[in-house]
Amino acid sequence: MPIAKERFLSLDVFRGLTIFLMITVNSPGAGADPFHILTHAQWFGFTITDLVFPSFLFAVGNAMSFSMKKLESEQSFLRKVLKRTLLIFLIGYLMYWFPFFHVADDGSWALNAIGNTRIMGVLQRIALCYGLGALIIRYLSQQQIILVAAVLLLGYWALLYIFGESGQELTKMGNAGTLLDRALLGDSHLYHGDGGDPFDPEGILSTLPAIVNVLGGYLAGAFIQRKGKTYETIAKLMIVGALVLTTALTWGMAFPIGKKLWTSSFVLYTVGLDLMVISCLIYIVEIRNIRFGMRFFTILGKNPLFIYLLSEVLIITLSMIRVTSEYNAWEWFGIVIFQNVAPGAVGSLLGALAFTMICWLAGYWLDKKRIYIKI
């Protein structure tokens, strides 16, 4: 008998945990390099930090397994998906343009050049993966969704080798994704924070395999709803997770695991890990009924996109405020306070955790007021 579409606390905890880690790894305290595990792999390779963004996409798919209404009219569905996709994409774009103005050399205010604003990015990828994933989920059966996922992963692998520079297919500047981004968007609209090169880790082409992270989350959520809170559910999720991980590691010998290129093996690796994390959370939260500390994470999970956006805008704002002639507010926060408390990577982590707690308090206030901002 099918299980009713009840809310699973474990899935809400998963989403909140993802947001907590996303803010923490994105905001290391100034004045020292963070622990290696809290930074992305330079190119190929994997750290826990590399799991955060694909896990958020996985959580988006989880949520869609509850929110997608099969009886909703096609017109209403398309209008809602298009509106949300465009809204999230636009917010992401405006975030990179923020604060819109700057102080010119003569002391006057001048508009930031929109011609230098990054077009793709984290929120933009979330928007596109949500929109395209919603269409696939709406119109295809679960068997067809799995087939589409396979085509996207294999097709992306093929595209990189067909259209990349010969001998440079998997390099930062020679891969087909970078060539496409530079041709369509131009260097000035790409990310330049990775060694100064015009390379976007959230580019157009690599969005295709990222859709599979959403589809994986949807399939997992649908399965959990069908089977319920049982040991059988946990066992099957663990087995599938192990099989997906094994496939990823095997494929990785030919197509290495790497977040910045968002390789197909990276997608399978992160989906496999997320299945195992979800399995553990179902056991802890749903079966063992351990609820201590879980509200901490569900608070973040109730306004996830808003709290993430708040964290990014807050860092930009603090970086604009001069506290002394030497430090802006963000630097002062990390160097003067936390590097004095605990020099080095520990101080950097403490600064990141303190900042994350500030964002959590905003989420706590919203939850207390029962304000849930749907972006």
C-alpha cells in the first residue's frame, strides 16, 4: 500500500545540514588559510566541501518529490516552474552585481558596470537544474527519468571530448564547457576568482550533469515515500548508494571525479554519498526517534535559499565597510577577533562558524515569526 505524502523530518534535517555546511565553507574567517578539508579540490579530487553544493541540488529533488502535484493543470505547473526558475536566476545575477554602485576615484558614486557582472553562478545553477528537472519529472516516468539521467551523464562525457581542445579536453581552459562559456557569455561575464582565469565552475555545459543530482534526490524521495520509515528502506538505499559509489569510482579511472568540471563520475559519487547520508538520518531520526539538536538544522532548512542569499549579501556588505585604515569589517571580524583567539586554521573555522550562527539566528527569528520566504 503506498505511503501517504507525510513530511519526513530526516529530509528536512538533511536540507538544513546542507545549508549549514554551505555557509560555513563559503565564509572562512580572514587572516589564515582554512583547513584543507574545508576547501574545494584544486581540480580533480574530492573533499567534504565538494559534497555541499550537489547535496543542495539533491535536497531540491527531495523537496520536489513532495511538492510536485500530478493533478495540477499543465498551464499552472508551467507558469509556476517558469516563474520560480526566472526569479531564482535573476536573484543570483543581481547578487553578483550587488551593491550596484561604487565610489569613484573623484569621490562620486558610480554605477557598477553591468558588462562585468557574472551571469552564471550558484543560484543560477540551482534555478536551471530546478526548472529542467521539474519538466523531466513532470512528463516522464521514473524509468524514463533514469534513462534521461544516463543520457545526460554519458552525453556530457562525450561532448567534452568531441568539442574540447585536442589533448586538453579535461583541463580548465581547454574543456568544451569553458570554450562554450567564453564564446556565448564572454570573459568579462565569467568567474575570475580561481587563479584569475576566465573560468566558471557553474557554467552552461556543466549544468547538464548537475541536473542528475536533482533527479537523484527526486527518485530517492519518491522511494522513501513509497516504502516508508523501515529497515528495508534504509537497507535498499544503502545498497543502491554503494553500487552508485562503486560505479563512480570505476568510471573515475577514465573520467576523474572533480567538482569544478562537474564530471559525470562526480555526480554519481555525490549522489551515492547523499543516499548513504539520507539512510543514516532516517535511521537516527525516524526509526530511533532521536530528535535532540535536530531543530537547529530544520530552522535553516525552512528558509534555505533566503538564508544562503543573506549570507552572501552580508559578506559583501561587511567587506565594503571600513573599520580601520587597514581592515574592512569582514577582515577585522576574522583577523582582530578570531585570529587572536586561535591563530591559524582553527581561528578561520571559528570565524566561519560564528558567521554561520549569525545567519542561523536570522533563520530562527523567521521561524519564530512563522515567516517562510519561498524563492
